[in-house]
Amino acid sequence: KTKMTISDFKKFKQEGKKFSYVTAYDYTMASIINDSDVEIILVGDSLGMIMLGYKGTESVTMDDMIHHIRPVVKGAPNTWIVGDMPFGSYNVSDEEAVRNANRIIKETNCDCIKLEGGVEMLSRIQAIVRAGINVMGHIGLTPQTASSLGGFKVQGGTPESAKKLIEDAIALEKAGCFSIVLECVPSMVAKAVTEAVSIPILGIGAGPHVDCQVLVTQDMLGMYGDFKPKFVKQYAQIRKTMVEALNEFHRETLEGEFPSPEFSFNKEVDIPKLY
Ligand code: KIV
Ligand code: NA
């Protein structure tokens, strides 16, 4: 596959061509996704939970993000790479937001940054776009500020909140975002948001009427424990496969079955008698 370009995003939407988007936080996973048809990788601050074992995303730092974005860029040269801006890296001022967005691009060479928020983030988005950096928006359920939204639950479920989402999407497009993640909203509302703008809406838990589907890789491959939001479809049971393989290794070790000569260095050596 060849890497998407910034103009492909609008073009795909105009042509009604769907695309797909998953997360990665390390070189090996990035290279696996690069071998697949999936067009976009997000190095999300969800790495707080999935890679670092935190309860949420709030404590993820700029250094954490850069540490994980770098190997993904190396592993997936034919895939568009999104670097998430962590909580606290863009909520102080436009200037600090630009400084941190610059750091992500300069120190990782990824293709764009993503940040959460609607109209309240307009000046941040405009400042980063003016600095020459591609910005992906993120509205609906915004995990960094989920507690102020009343927890991890469906957004846009009332006429007023649906209206706010549509206004947010239109404002983000005007501010210069080239695409927008829309998380955890009723399908009908996601459809309206998708129709309201000419940039692609990238849906996660947003139903079938959006331009692109997003899932966390560890969720969709069945790697990440027992927690499964309603919108996650597991396309494989990799965790089960991995535990079975580990147990097989353990059993063969105990029974002396591994390593057989096939997996051993079998050169004959004349060993001096020292003991
Ligand atoms: O960090 C993340 O994985 C995300 C997705 C849920 C879109 O922001
Ligand atoms: Na995120």
C-alpha cells in the first residue's frame, strides 16, 4: 500500500470511499499494521492504559508520547501516523500548545497531531494549523476530560448536545482540521455530523454512517483483558492464542521436549576434562 496524503482525506470523503484506522504504540505492532490494508495508525494516549497500566489517560506525558510515537513511525512507513497530544500539553495557552505540537512533529516525524475538544479549542487548533502542522480533531466522548462529561458514556444523546456536536464539527473544519474523530455517539447523530462537514469523520462507537472506522488494536484483536466496550468487535482472540502458546512452551520445558536438536547448536566439541 502507499501512504495516504493530506489531500486524500477530503478526496476519499468526496468519492464516498471508506477507510480504517487503528492504534499502535510500538515497532512490532506498527509493522504488522503496515503489512495490512489499514490506512491510518494512531499513537493514542490510550497507551496510558494499554502500555503503562494506568487507570486513565491523564498522567500520560509528552515524553511518554514521543517515546511511543517514534518506533511506530519507524515500523509503518506506508501508513499515515497520528500523534496524540496528551492531557496538559495544550490546555494552558496557544503558545504552549504550538510548542508541544512542534515537539511531537520534530522529534518523531509523524504526519499530524490530534487533540480533544470542540469550539473551546478553536484558538489552539488555529494556532497549530498556522504553525504548519496537520491537526486531527476529536469530539464526542473525550477521554482526557471524561470526568467532566459525567464519565465514559454516550455523548450527543439530546437535541441540544447533538446540536453542539454539529457546531463543534463545523467550527473545527473552519479552524483548519483535516479530519475529526467522533467518539461514542448515537449513529443518527454521527450521520448528521458526517453530513455537516466536508472533512472525514472518523468514528469510534459512532455507528456505520461515518467516513472511517476507528478501533484500538488491542481491543479488536482480543488482546486486552476482559474489558470490552459495546462498540468493540473482536476480530481475533489473540490473548487466548498467546496464553496457549506460553503454556505449551512451559509444558515442553518441564517435559524436556524443548529444545529438540532442531533448536540447539549440535556441533561436537572435544571438552577438556576439568571436573
Ligand atoms: O487514545 C486513543 O486511543 C484515542 C482513540 C480512542 C480515538 O484517542
Ligand atoms: Na486519545
